[in-house]
Amino acid sequence: MFKTISDPADCEVRSVMRFLNAKKVKPAEIHRQLVEIYGENIITGGMVRKWVGQFNDGRTNVHDEERSGRPSVVNDDLVAKENEKIRENRRFTIRMLFDEFPQI
């Protein structure tokens, strides 16, 4: 049958939706094809309808829009340090986490 594609970028899936929508494929069929290739947990039918509606309204950008809000302070280095502390002391509490990493 088909080879499943794992862990695609969101913009890849949206590009496929945009392409199929341009070919006048119905949202339900777009969803069926996405699930067939990317797997069950790729996107809901409702989200496909939402994106198809946006494309029909003139949206061309398949990337996420910038969001306002507080930037994340979590990075791979911080996660590694937290994991190390937890492995050192399996009784590590949330309070100890706060004391050890106040920037979180």
C-alpha cells in the first residue's frame, strides 16, 4: 500500500491541504488522505475544515502566525540540568525545583 510518513512539519501538512484544496478536493477527502499517509493522529477533520476555509478566504501562508506572550525560558540545556538533579535525588520536590531553577 503506502508508506507512512512520520513526524511531518505542520507547514508540510498544511501545504498538502492547500494543494488538495486547490484541486477542489473536499475537506473530508483531504482528511482521509492525510490520515492514510501521516497516520491517525495527524489532524482532526475539524481542523482540516478550518484550514480549508482559511485557504478559500485567501490565506496563502501555511506557517504559524506570530503569537504575543511571554517567551519560553525552557531549552535543551535547562531540561538536561533538571533531569540530572532529579536523577541525583529521586525525592526531588516541586519546591526544590523552584529553589534550584527560579527562572522557570
